[in-house]
Amino acid sequence: MKYKKYLLLSISALSILVVTGCGNGSNDSSSSSTPNKETAVKDVVIKGHNFKGTHKGDGTAKNPNYKYSMYFGKDGNFVQDIISSNGLSGRFTERGTYTIAKNGDVTMKIASVTEERFASDQDLSNGNAPISIFQREGHTLNAAEDHDIKIKNKKTYLLGTVNNVKLYQTDKQTVDYRKHYKSEMSKYNNSYGKFSNHGFTSNGMDTPMNAIAFKGSNFIWRYGYQDENKDSDSAVMAVFEGTYSYDSSNHIMTLDITNQSNAYYGNLMSLGGFEYKKSGSPLAGKTLKLKYHDNTLTLVTGSFKCWNMEDGYPNDASQSQPKYDDYVNSYAVSTFDSQMHKTSENSNSTFGLNSAEDFKQFMIDEGFFGGMEDNWEPIDKNHEGRKYNVTYSNDTEANDPDEVSAIYTLYYVTGPASQVLILGDDGTIYSGNPTGVLRAVDDATDDLIQKAANGN
């Protein structure tokens, strides 16, 4: 949720929340609390006392229900706590100073405000963690807060000069501002703060296809998995979106899935380029559970398998990847489904390259040849499909190489050293001596996948 959005909402909400602006000009009968017998017959005493009042709205975000609680300290400081529901699940807690005129009217000036938003009215009433919390003070106060607030003294109750909400003296204490802020921040940090703006991804060359990102109470998960004991074309990829909650007592995160893609099967690297061989029904139900331990998320429910996902920067959200907004832009369910396209059963992913000449031009653009591109020639198509032993660039030894088939091959034709450059059927680019073990060219492979993902 962007700050500007919260600011606009805050101005809209708090322009009707603070006592002179809480409500929307409703009449006394819809914005009042019934006084008890003790307070109804006495003049109110402001200093050192608490007050309460209610407003019944029309069930919209602009006019929800409000419950007010206010304390006027003997030291000239006040706290006002406003809880909104039935249209807007939020809480606005304010502190500041006040003065009392000779006629008993009150003038309040806000010093700071804590604004909270909740996933639902039920979460709010149950005391669950807010999905967002902001504190404003000084020059960051918005227009609805940064001005004097006038309250009229009606002898037996206080009355806001705009909204007509009656505030009656009560024995129920208003929250302590600082203690309340500390408590709510602790709830937020334990539930969302450790995840919001963080991303978790699996390690390894293929596993970055499996990553989850968070923002506030929202998540997006681009799920990818390949069982190493199965055929390379049996990998699966899907996208899940929704909201989440976290129980710090047992370290279980519950994902509430509101939208998910179909399941797509094929080669994992090809799936990363939005090419699949077959599709199936969505993988998940309405919820999934993950276990959080040592900066790592592990799937603990679900009928499918998943690599663990780790946050490489648990203490620095600015460095943590992937970012929620980036993933929503690139892999939102509607975007992901629309970009996936089926390949023929006998074809391999070429990531938008239609010939060995295209492959050569791509590697020229990558700067791979260092100006020696004339020494590299495409091998005749009859040689495509040749198998090579390969390993990955981060392997320290190549004693146990994998085997891939070449889709396109470039051959170094000048000089005594025999070299080849291939696009493998696993979607990876390799180079090396054709009689030895080829090594992956990671940067070029990543760029080729991104090129295909962008539709270039």
C-alpha cells in the first residue's frame, strides 16, 4: 500500500474522525452515547477525566461506525482513541495538549497520531496485529490533524462543533498513547514487520524460479519445482496471490490464497521463459502453511513439494529480493496466465531464437566474443541434437556432469583450440571443449530468459 494512498485515506478519514471532524454532520440521535445516571445529572469535570461517545455510520469507508475514547490529563495533555468499523477497519490514536476557556469550552492541538489498519473488523475487535501502522507528528501531520480542535462544553456532556457526537464522562480509561503504540508495533513486527518488503528465494541455478515476496499483509509466490528423480520435462510452475498471517508462537505462516494460476508443466528453464508442454488445474486449495525458521520458509501443508526459500537479507528490507511490486508487475496471475504459451510435444524451448544465426547474434549482443565473432560459425542443422556433458559455472569439479542436447551450436573455427557454444535443451547456454565438459554461461542464460520474459 503506497504512502500516498494512506495519506489520502487518512485525510478523508480523519477529517471526519477528530472530534470536530468525526462524523459527517449527522444529527444528535445517530451520534451519541447514553449517559449513565451518575453523569447525566452532574456538570462534567474535564481535567483528570475520561469521556466516550459513538457515531453510527452508513457502512461505507467514508462514513463508518466510530467509537471515541478521550482522556484529559491534569497536566494539560490529552489522548483521543478512535476506533472505526463497518466500512473502515482502523484505529486512530492521538495525543497533544488542550486548554479550557472561561466558558468551559475546550481547544485541543494534536502533537502526534498513530494510524492503524486491520484486515477485518474481527481482527480489530480480537486485538490482532494491524496490517499497517504509521505514526505522524510535527510537520508530517495531515491537514485534518494540524489545526486547533474545538469542543463545546454542554455542562453534562461535551459536543464536537461539527459532527454533533456527544461525549459523556466515563470511568473507563482511555489507552496510554505511548504504551499503546509500543504494543501495536510489537504485534505488527511479530506478524508482518519481519516479512513486509522482504523476499524469499530458493538457492541454486534453477531454484530462483521459486520465490515469494511480501508487502504489508499481501504476498505473491511464483512457485517452481523440479523433482531431481524425474524427467527434466516434469517440472511445474504456478503463481499464488493473496494475504497472509503469522503466528509468532509456533512460527507458522498461513497463506490465504485469493487468486492462483493454472499449473504448467515442462522444462523448468523453459517455464521461466513462459513456455510449457502441458497445463493442469491449480495446485493449491484456499490455504497453505509455511514454517518460518532461521530466515527460511518451508512448506508444511499442501499436496505438492517445494524447495525451501530463504531471505538473504533478513535485517535489510532494501536489499532483500524479490520485491513485491516487481513480482506483481511481472507475475501477477492474470499476467502470468496470459503470457504462458504451449510448445509442441517434440519441440524444445528456444526463448525466441529461431535459428543458430539468431543465437549467434544474441551472443554478439552479449559481448561474448570480444570482437572475434567472425571466428564463430553455426554448425549445420544436421548436428543439432548432439549430446554434451555439461556442468554449472559454480561447480568446483566436473566429475559428475549432466548431459544435455544442443538446440543450436556455434563452433570456433580458427586456431588450434576446439570450442563450442551451445543452447542446451534445458534452456541453458554452455561453452567449452566439445570433447570435455561444457560449463554454463550464467549471465547470458539469465539475459536470454529475461529477454523471453519481456517478449523481446
